[in-house]
Amino acid sequence: MFRSLICIILFSCSLNILAQSQFQFSDSKSKATIPFKLVNNLIVIPVEVNGVNLNFLLDTGVEETILFSIDETSEIVFSEIEKIKMKGFGSKESFEGYKSTKNKIKIKNIEDNNHMIFLVLDQEINISSQVGVPINGVIGYNFFKNHFIKIDYEANKIIVYKDVNKQIKKFKSYSKVPLILHEGKPYIFSKSVFETTQLDTKLLIDTGNSDAIWLFKSTSKNIQVPKIVFEDYLGLGFSGDVYGLRARINEFKINDFVFSKPLVAFPDTLATKEIDNIYNRNGSIGAELMKRFTVAFDYQNSMMYLKKNKYFEDDFNFNMSGIEVQHQGLQWIQEAFLDNTNKGSTNDLFDTNGNRISHQLKYKFELKPVYIIANVRKNSPAELAGLKKDDVIVKINKKDGFDFNLQEINDLLKSEEGRTIEFQVERNGKPLKIKFQLKSII
């Protein structure tokens, strides 16, 4: 899970600069269609920054555009850079960053030639390892603020419409949800139903959070943490790891949409102390819930439009193993294959009896991912079976670990209670084989 909330502590004048930034269509087309990858519920889009192609998370939970990693082979020129202090969601103190203005951002046929970017150069922030694909930054409010934007989670497409007013008529069949915009972030009112109480909750719409719902315990005495809970690692923020409790509440409602027994995370108060009670916020609605809709945002008219999609009835599953798997670089893998492309040529090989060998065994080398176990939940099935933090994954259910992507591993660990999972790992150079069964505890 990636949690990307950033608060800018210095340079209060940044909002005036931000107001000058604006995406515009570079052609006469009435819309821009942007394909995206959905990875661990997060939207990854291609973004060109000062002529260099990068991957960004589309995150309604951030106001600023933030760049935190660049490929070693890429070189981006930034102008008008100022040093600032930044504070993020997590447990660490503030850290140094940079603010750069007058950047050119291009996404398909929309572009902004006066874009402000915050640069975070802390090497400990490795979002790509958490998500499993290269991620260079996040973009939020500036992308949404001037156009009508539809996110189609079924087709993995974002459609940006030039004329806002023309689109409103086409979304009459959608449910309208009023937005409250504070400093470029969208909030809505929803209803959270607990065992003995219910509460009208003001929540941030946060597509950069891969969970379904986060609730901040200290913001209301009516937020009841259920009796059946477990402690868990909730994700990585810009200021460090975030921990908390996971549980299921009775119901969650947005307009007439009702979710029964949804998963809710209750982050530690230490991680949320900087944002508790900001605009009377009670928490967040994340991408695990938002992906169950086709959703359209109209920031100019402070409105969100929702319509059920094929994911609406999906169960709210969680990782039942108790381990968090992380991408940890690449390795060269040698693979053998048969090649008969030279059959009949003078380069054919012959055996000791003079017979031509039509199939020649050759080898190829490919870069494949390395996965490690980044966190192990206390008393979880994986911990009780013997898996430990920093174990290097060799095989999963007898299949090479590098033949999985991170999404497939996470899906497997959420799949079915009672399912047996076998990990072959390497620990301090020694091979180990460990089996455990997935267990649902809430």
C-alpha cells in the first residue's frame, strides 16, 4: 500500500503559483483518452516531464505534483528550484525537498507549460518496491481542477473532457455526490455504521490509498473500533511506515450505495496527528472501494458522479498470510531453450554418429524481479510457520518467484481461507521450505 499525503510546511506562497498552473488541450479534440495500469488498486499513468517519459500515480489525495525517483538513465532539467521542508504521512520528522516551477507536463494531448513540481530526493522512499512497477511520482489536483474527468476502472481508461457543461447532461444516470474541496483535495460525507453507533463521516476521496476505508479514531467518540481486530502494517508514507488496526464495521454508505462488512483500517494516532481534525476530517475512502464504481469528477462544480461497475459486489479481502512482499531489484536469470532456426544451414551441429542435430540447445539471459518479505505480522500464519523479514523468495507453490508479478502474489495471499501456500526462501544463504495456510481472523 502506498500512502502519499504531503503537507508543505514552508513557502505558503505556493498556492498563488499553483493557481497559474493549468492543463490545456494541445489540439482541437474534445477529449483525451488516457490508458492506465491498475496495480494494487492504484492508477498508474504515463506522464512526460520536461521531455522525459515517466510513470505517475493519479492521486486525488494530493494537491501538489511530487517527483521522488528518476531512472539512472534519465536526465531531467529543472529550473527555478528552491529548498523547502516537507512533512508526510507517517512517523518520521520533516525532511528536505525542493520546489521547481515553470515545468512542462504532457499527458496525451493535454499539457501544462507552467507546472510546479515538488522534488523529494530521500533515497529511503522507494514507492516502486511497494507497488511492483516503476513509479516516479504522483499527480493530483492540477490534473483534475479544470476539466470533467471520468475514471473507468473496467476499461482501465481515463477520459478528460474539454467542455465540463456538455458532459453533465450525459451523466444523469449516475448518482451525484457533492464534493467539498479544501486546498485541492476532495471530501464527501458518508455514513459509517458500527456495532452500537453510526456516524456521518467526512472522508477524503483518496485514490492514492490502496485500502478501502481509513478512519481516524481520535476525531470522534462515535468511531468505534470493533472488538475483533488485528494489528497490521498499513503502508508506506513519505515520512515512514504506517501501522494500525484492521477490522470490519457493520456498514458503510455513500448515498444509496451500501457496503456490508467492509474492511476498515484504523491508523495509529501518531501517524495521523498532523491531520487529525483538519477540516473536520474523519478519514479516507481509498481505491479498494472507489474501483467498484465508474467515477467522474467535476471539481469546477464541486460534484462527483458514481455508477456501479462489475467490481461492486466483490468481497473485501485482505492479506491472510501476514506477510508483506516487496520488489527488491532485478537479477539475471539463465534460461535454456531449443532453437531450430538454423536447420539446414552450414552451422548445424552433428552428433558422434554424423547425424545432424536439428534442435540446438541455446541459453538466454533475462532480467527478472527479486522479491523479499518486507514485513511479517505478529502471530500470523506466516510468522508461526517460520517466515521472517528479509527472507528472499525463491519459489511460491513450486513456481519460480520471478515468474510472478507483485499483483499476482498479493492476489494469491488474499485468495481463499484454508489455502495452503508453500514458500521456498533463502535466509543468510541457506534454502528453506515453509508451508502455511491462509487464515481469516476478522
